[in-house]
Amino acid sequence: MTTTLITGIGELTTNDDELGRLSDAAVVIDDSRIAWVGPAGHAEPADARVDVGGRAALPGWVDSHTHLVFAGDRTAEFEARMAGQPYSAGGIARTVEATRAASDDELAATVRRLVREAVSQGTTYLETKTGYGLTVADEARSARIAAEHADEVTFLGAHIVPPDTGADDYLATVTGPMLDAVAPLVRWVDVFCESGAFDAAQSERALRAAAERGLGLRVHGNQLAEGPGVELAVRLGAASVDHCTYLSDADVDALAGSDTVATLLPACDLSTRQPLAPARRLLDAGAVIALASNANPGSSYTTSMAFCVATAVLQQRLSVDEAVWAATRGGARALRADTGDGAVGVLRPGARADLHVLDAPSVTHLAYRPGVPLTAAVWRNGVRAF
């Protein structure tokens, strides 16, 4: 094991309640963990030393919602939306067809490419889902490929009902042999609780079956209209409910009074020409929010968490600090990964050594200079990755 001193940090955002934000700071990495955080002048020598020349640093992005195991292209669908055609979940079926036809190597190559792309922009911890296979064999291989490349894997067999089966018959497969096949490979289960996908009763059936297997719960909810997703997620104790584009007052109150994180996906809202999720309203009510990319080929083909942060600041009325927290520790909270030894989304002794250095003097530049590539260096799990 070797130690690395990263010094000359002009502004260090730690997300730690005690450490706060530091000036003229340094971080010591010991193998895969943060060993020390504090003023640069107090740092002890290490085996290696990197001076970042007054740049700002923060925890790596925690992208808690992606769909990276896919094949095919949906450019024509995007062009149609931009020409005024409304978004629906129907395009998922085209990705399912392409994904089923792809080889394991082709799917793995896509995941590797997108993970590399995300890491090069500061993402250091990443969740991804199955959900474009929708057969026992295809969901199992999606879970296996995802587990080889992502930090967290979610089973999304209940994404849509395949066109060649009925909802009840398909749910019997999802909660039976499909769940059996993927359970050893995943930590979470998700369900698309939305008109055109699964209703509240069907969604609850899928979630309860997974909970009985010891899997954590997540919900796609309230993306296309107000609906039962938030209520279901809160009532079942889901770690997060994702999208939250259309919320009633009761939904906001339920989230504010629960441990369920509202994960907002602004790049998806823009790509589908939906209203942006009410981030300010949620925070003011006391809810915990996360920001995530929703990287997928149909409704949000981006891995840029910085874009999501800039959008949240410029269009969703968050402060820079609030948006950065939501894209780092908020994402970690949504994955129940921000506490204890090896925590992510935070820089403190014992946390996983995930550090994002910006080619800027402050995190404010993430919104002040939108669209500009600002990532100067990335350490992921203690290893220099960019």
C-alpha cells in the first residue's frame, strides 16, 4: 500500500458536517481510503505528492440512476420529440429488441465506454440497471455485465410489459424465475410505476417479492403525471423514488416526512420536454434530493453530472452548494452508501478515496461556466483514473 498527498487545493468541498468547506487544503489517500483531510500546511509527508495548483476539489459525482446495458440507437425518436412529438415509454421496446439481439461483448463494450466517459467527467460511483432484456436469460446476462462494471446494480425487470405477453403472466416471471436468476448479482430492485408500464398493485407485487429476497427497493415514479409512485415508495420504505416530475402537495409532504430520497433527473426532463422536477419545492419542504444522469439511449443520453448540476442551479433554483451536495452525497444517500467505512459522496477519514479536481478555483464554476469541461483530475477508489 502507498500513500498519496494531494495538496494545493484552493477550495475543498468535503460534504462532512464537521469539516465543511476548507481553503488551502490537502487530502491524504491511503490505498482506497481517505486517511486525512485538513489544512495543507499541516499535512504529513506521503509516498507520493500531487500539487493541484490552487484548483477546487470535491467528492466524485455519485450517479445513482443509469441504464447502461443496452444496444441500438434512438436518434430518430429524439428528433421526433424535438419536432413536437410527445414522449411516451414506447421507445423502450425498440431498445429491448436491439439489446436481445446484441452479443455479450457488444453490451459490455457499451457499458465500458459509458463508464469511461462518466469517470472522465468526475463520476466515481455509479449505479446501473437491467431492464432492456425482459426475459430470464437476457435480464440475467444484463445483471452479470452490469456487475462487472458498475458499483451498484439494480434489477428492473418490471420496466415495461413485453409486447409478446400479458402483464400478469409477465409479472409472474419477474417475481419468480427472473428474480431467482438475478438476485445473486444485484443489490436493488426497481419498478416503472407509471401509466403505460405498471400500476400501483402490480408495482407493489414486484417490490414485495424482491424485498422478501432481501433486496433494497427503488421506484421510477411520477415522471409522466401525478400518480401512485411516491406514495408507494414511501409506504414500502424505498431508498429512492426517481423522476418526481409531477408531485402533489401530499407527495411532497410524504417525501419530506420520510427517509426516501427524491432523485431528480433534469437531463431527462429536458430531453423529453417535460417540466423540470420541483427541486426548490422539495428542499424547502425538508425532503432529501439527489441528482442523477438517467443515462440511457432514449430519454437522457448523457453521462454528464456537471450538466445536471448546472441545470439544477440555472433552471431549478438550487444554490451551487445544494446542487453539488445532491449530485454527490445526495446520490450516495439514495444508494445508502454515504455512512460508515468506505462511504462515498463525502471526503473525511475512512471514506472511499473518490476525489474530483476541477480546472477552476471554485465549485461555483460548474454553473458559472456551463457546458465547459472542467474536470482536471479524478481519483476513483484511491486510483488516479483521469
